[in-house]
Amino acid sequence: MSDASREREILGWLDGQRQAMTDLLRDLVNIDSGSYNKAGVDAVGRVIETHLAASDIASERVPHERFGDCIRAVVPAAPGGANRHVLLMGHRDTVFPDGTVAERPFRIEGDVAYGPGVSDMKSGLVLNTFVLEAFKRFGGAPFPLVGLYTSDEEIASPSSRPVIEREARNARAVFNAEPGRQSGNVVKQRKGATFFTFEITGKPAHSGARPQDGISAIEELARKIVELHALNDYEKGISVNVGLIKGGSSVNTVAPHASAEVDVRFVTNQQRDEVWKRIEDILGRSHLAGAVTRIVEQRGFLPLNPDAESQRVFESYAAAAAEIGYRVEGEFTGGSADSGFTANVGAPTLCATGPTGGGAHSPEEYCNLDTMVPRAKALALTILRMD
């Protein structure tokens, strides 16, 4: 089959898949799959595996005891094709607690679908799956395609990150199917993030009879919060937010313990290193003699910053989108994603290639169903036209 014939076959087949894509999206959304719900995340994986198998696409699981298994699907290159693969990536977990599907299952109003995870990012999983199927049906791409369905992105991919980095290291390009922006654009640049929890141990005492004998962990925490928030430099893109705090044992007791969870955002790895040193200095100093502070959990994302190769991938995608019939630009966002991991191992990366939507992480989350086919076609055409 000639290149032109393969393009016509693949794009023509995708043109007829809107209902099938919607059906698969419904099946995925109607499964609770919060990041810590391994059974639910794996159940979403089984639906995808069944669909892939029906299209004769081989897949395997990378198991994990605590979090959902990663799923890796492969469509071999067309005969005579190159051997470096293109990676299509997406995560199966959502931020929503068990029972959310029962409260508000998948529904459609006009051209808009609603439901937990419908945009972030189960619609992206559907898009990647149908692009893989299209190439499988019509002889393969000019190089192998790897579909990676991960399990814990919403909590910074503690189990999936090694798998993601391994698949990305030799990739020709990476397309991460996070939701397309409400503008219709894709994402070329993202902030990195560090999330950490720290605890403070003080000393209890009766707050009326002997307050001077106590060491207030809450007071120590309050002083540290002021210092941490002073690190914000919005012009440079650095933010430090103490988002959750807990502390104390009773109103009439000097607080013996307190804790906080903190979100740190940055544009570059250098900024991350610099702000982290300042955070360590703040946490390492005690305002109250005898108060002890320790970090108990730390995780995060790396930033996505474009380089020359990623820019060429974006330009190829933008040209393909224009040929399909819509205009796309590249955006910067403060949100973080797995695409930062792939970019930092050297893989040219483009993010937010999924269908467009909005309201992520909220009851109003939605996906524009009329963008599923055009964006699948744009991705497929980009792959077909890549050098």
C-alpha cells in the first residue's frame, strides 16, 4: 500500500469511529478509578485490553502490588519501517473517590460528555487506542507504535515513572493525550511540581495551668508557613502553597504535634533546586527551642520545557491539524504531567493531544465529543508524516 493510500484508509476509517469511541469512553468513565483504587484502575485496564485484543493488538502488563498495573501495547512498524518507536501515553487514574460513578455516571448532552475523568484523561486513552487500532488495521506506521496506559499520574506517578522513563528514552517522539485546552490548543510547556508533607513534634502541657512547660507545634508550624509563603515569586513562575494543615490534641492543651502538606511549582529544574534548598533551610530551623521538624513524604513532577526537536514535533502536529481542518497553537500551563518525565530523558514531547475539554477534577468536568475524531486524525497524520 502506498503512503497516500495508507493515509486515506487510516483517516477515512477514523472518520467513522465517533460512536465506537463514545461507547468505549462511556465504559471507561463508568468505572471508579481513583489513584489508590488499584482494583478500579486495573478494571479500566481490562476494558482497554479487551478492546485491543479484539483488534489483534498485543499488550502486556507491568504489575505493581499497590497501584494499578501499567499496560504496554505495541503495533509493529510497517514492512521496511524504522525501529525507533513513537510513544502514545495516558493515565487511567482519576482524582475522584469511590462512589462518584454511582452519583454522576457518564452522560451526554448534545456534543458534550460528562462524568468523572471524562476529560482527564479517559477520552485521551480512547483517542490513543483508536489511533493504534487504525494503524494496526492498515499495515502499521513507518515505525513501531507503543501505547502506554499508566496508573497513578494524579499522585505524581510513584509507580509509573520508571516505566514511563524506560519507554521514553529511545522514543522518536512522545504524545501525551492529556485533554486538549479549551482553546483547542496543545501544551508545549508545563511547570514541574514537588509535593511534600512535613510534621512538627512539640511538647504537650496544660494550656491554663502550665503553658510555659509546653512547646507548641502549631505555633512552630504557623511561623514556618509564613516563611514558606514568602518564597513565592510569581513573576518567575515559582509558587509555594501550604494547602493542608493539621495539629493539636485539644483546645486546652499546648499542641504536641502538627503537620502540613505543601505544593511547590517551578519552571526549570534549576529553580526547583534553588527553592528546595531554601525550603530545607526553613524546615531545618526551629523558632521554638525543642520543636522538631521532619519531612515524611515527597514526590513530584519534572517540568516540560520545549527544545528544538520538540518544536519540530509541534510544528508537524500543527500542520497536520491544519490539514484536518482546525488551527492549533502551543500553550504554557502551570499544571504538571507525566510529559515532564519524558522530556527530561531526552524524548521530543508534545502534551495535551487528547480531545478538548475542561472542568478537570470537578463535578463539571466535560469532554467535547466532536473533537475526538479530528484530534485522532491529526495525531495519526502527524505520525504518518514524521521523518
